[in-house]
Amino acid sequence: MRLSQDEIDLMRASFRQVATAPAVAATLFYDRLFAIAPEARPMFPPDMEAQGAKLISTLGIVVSQLHDMAGMQPVLAALAKRHVGYGVRPEHYALLAGPLEWMLARSLGERYTPELAAVWRKSFAGLTEAMITAAYPAEGSDRASA
């Protein structure tokens, strides 16, 4: 995944807006995730407040490092491998795109333009592919060749 500096700047600006209300953003994300994939709920702790803070913090780290994808690979690999321990499988990653877009659209309102949505989709696809490849090398290779 290669993002232009303009795309990186666009993502960072939008994330700064989302991060002004992190608890709201996290609640939007997880409420939507559990509405469309209730089977995912048992993978998460009962207290979602701390989980929501982790989500926004992790997104912040990723967005801040978009200019250095090679340097971010070890962080993404470690995150992906931890998720294996939570029961996350490669197919679960696809479930996250919709709730992420839902959260961004509701957090940003009219600032969530089609251009911004496309940049977030592109970034999310690249990040999830990197994580799947790190945690499940055979599946990542299969997906990359598909």
C-alpha cells in the first residue's frame, strides 16, 4: 500500500477530528460491529470502555506512521499475532471495514467525502492485508495471489 502525501494528510486531518471525541467514535464503531456481526462480541471484554480507548489509540498510532509503512510492519505484525490469541481469523478483518466507515461517516458528517472514504478504504485494505500476512502467512499469500 502506497499513499501519497496528500492522502496521508487527508487521513491525519480526519483522524484528528475523530479523536476529539474518542469515546463516541469507539462506541459508534463497536455498536455497529456488534450489530452486523454479533458473533464477534464474545471476542471482546465485557468492559468496552478500555477496549474503545485501545482502538482509538491504535488508530492514532497507525495514522501517525502512514508515511513509514516499512517501519510500521513490526508493529502491525505484533498486533496481528496478538489478535490470533483472541480468536481472530483472516475472514474477521473484512467485518471491520463497514463499522470503520460507519464510525468515520458519523463522526465527520459532511467532511466524510467520497475522496476521504476512498483513502480510508485503500489504507484499511493495505493494513489488513499486512496484518493477515503477518499472522497467517499462507492465507495472506493466497489472498495476494487471488
